[in-house]
Amino acid sequence: MASFKIEGGKSLHGEITPQGAKNEALQILCVCLLTPEKVTISNLPEIRDVQKLIELLQGLGVKIERHTADKISLQADDIDLDHLRSDQFKKQAASIRGSIMIIGPLIARFGKAYIPHPGGDKIGRRRLDTHFIGLQKLGASFTADDTQLIYNITSNGRLKGTYMLLDEASVTGTANIVMAATLAEGTTTIFNAACEPYLMQLCKMLNTMGAKIEGVGSNLLHITGVDRLTGTTHRLLADMIEVGSFIGLAAMTASEITIKNAGISNLGLIPDVFKKLGIQMEFRNDDIYIPEQEHYEVETFMDGSIMHIADAPWPGFTPDLISIVLVVATQAKGTVLVHQKMFESRLFFVDKLIDMGAQIILCDPHRASVIGIDRKYQLRGIRMSSPDIRAGVALLIAALSAKGTSIIDNIDQIDRGYQFIDKRLQQLGASIERLKA
């Protein structure tokens, strides 16, 4: 696998534009399966996970027309359901987490779906119960081959709308249920639904296709099923995780960076959390300007207690930026308790930061105490491996701030979520080189 070679310690300067949202793209692409008409999507990120999902859809018979690098049309008017049983499909579906998003549309429109256990980051347990229980409540039947980790979902006739209270506000689980419910008979009510901006985007897109979804943006959705959906056009939001990553990058490298077209209205608590770490920023229309800061100091709570930053379902702080917050805190002045509630393996990359000179105490699989060193000394470059997308970019940010040379192996993980990240950082003045395996 390829690696990055980074010469750290350089201050960066310039403008950078976030890609289209990865997590939104993996939902939106699967919407095409709900209609035989053409669906056009723009601002699509050129990343490995998106390309893999497009290839999977092509294998099912979806016609793909690429207009530009970030704009494609998809038309699912001749789907080959027998392909679901092929070895090629099993291999493709098992290699990407986003493959799970096809089951809602398939069961709603065709009455059957078949999926191996999907891949994705190895960050702890990522259960699929919400997806399957929700579809069962709509009338689908579910069987599992536990030895091969293959799931079979069928429906005897049209799905039926119902009331359901989700035990977990799963983003992808909610999305799968919403897509299935749009073609169900009657009304579906989903309480404790996820309400991330990406879910809002999905619901708005479906409504333009003729769906009837009320409560968009809340955790209580009402979906009145329709007989068919039409084609549409849709533009993805800016990727909020990239925006947060670039804020962290600017702080760690003491750089002056402007994040263009950041989609500020959709960022929720992200800017506020980074401000708690002492990072200055200005909103200039829809751009975020981060000035060069030699020092940034962590706030304390009003009673003087140590700052505690934790992830939570939206509108709480997104778990995908916990790794970035942890890295940024290593060069702050002050102490932060970082609490990753959702995934028990996501903080295990801190051993690499400790090897670089960071002062971190891993309290348990979910919590780490970070003692900021206030740039009294630089982190040092080391050789390390990217364990997952978000930790990989966090380590990349650490390497860019470190003294000396760092090598990051297994950068395929980073490429899954960040398009051309090396070339884009080079334009800011970063010394980063891609080494072929």
C-alpha cells in the first residue's frame, strides 16, 4: 500500500475548499434505486468509498453518465437482481460500509435485498440492528447466515407504513428506513430519527422526487408513502468533517488558512467546539478565516473545571471529529478530557501521538486526557500507520506540525474519505509526498 512522506514544521498559507460531503454521498447515490428515472448528483467527492459504491451500483445495472469530475447521472431502469447473488457483488459490498444503504431502496421497490456484512473502518462494534428492525416493522422479513455474515431481506408485497421508535438515532439506519418508507403503503412515523444535515438533504431530495416527508430536520418524521418517485437533480453539501479537519490543521501548524464555501449554516457545534480549544476564526460570508496563532489556550468550564469534549447525536458534536480535536489539544495550553462515546476502538491511535511526544493518558477505550504542551516543544516525526479515515487525517495533521520526517503507511484509509489530500495540502505549502508501494 502507498504511504505519505511528510516534512513537518512548516507554516501553511492560502485557501482551501472542502469537498462534497462523503457521508451524504453514500446515502444520496443509493436513492437512484428508488426510481427508473434519471437522478443527477453534483459536488460529488472523488474518493475511494464513493467510487466503490458507484461500481457496485453499476454491477446491479445502474446506468452511469459522468458529466464532469464531480457530477454524474444515474438511472436504475434495468436492475439485475440476480447479480446480488454473484461473487463479484459479495466482494464489492463487503468492502465498503456504504453498501448497506442499498437495502432500503431495493426492498421498497423490488421486494428483495441481499447484502454481506459491509466493510468500513475498524473502530469498534458497528451494529446493523436499527436498519433491519426498522425494515421488519415495515413488513420485511429478515434472515441471516451467521457463518458467512450474509443477510437476506424479502417482502411479501408492498411495505406497510407504521409507527416506530428507534432505539438508536442511527444516521444510516434512519436513512435506510426513510427511503423504504417513501414507497410503503400508508404513513410511517419515525421517532428518535437521526437529524443530521445529511438526513435533511436526503429528505429534501426525496421530496423533490415526489415523496411526502414531514418533520425534516427534527427527530420526528412522518412519511406518507407514494406509488412512485421521479428523477431529480441534487447538489451535495460541503463536507463538515473536512471543514473541521482544516480548522484543526490551521491551529496545529500555526497557519493562516481560509476555508472557502464552508457551509457554515450546516456546521452546528463544530466551530464552537474548536473555539473552546482557543482557536480563533472569523466568518466571512460563507468562508472561515483562521489567522496564524502561535498559542491557543483551552477554556475551562464556568466553575473552573477541566474542559470536557464529547461526541453526541446531532445536533451534538460529531464523532468523526473527535480524533481531530484530540490531536489539536496536544499543542494547546491547558488540559482536555476527550470522550468518544460511540466507538470503543477509535482512540487507540493515541499511542502513535505519544511516540511523537504528546502528553496523553488513555483512561479507557472511550476517554483520553490530553495535557497540552503549548508548543514548548514540537512533536517529532515518526513512522506510523493509518488505522482508519479520521485517525489517519489526525495523524497527518500531527505529522505536518512535527519536527522532522514522518511516514504514514496504509494511506488507502485516508484516500477513502479525503480527495487528493496531498495535492490540496501542497497548494498550501505543505511538504507531503506520496510514496508508491
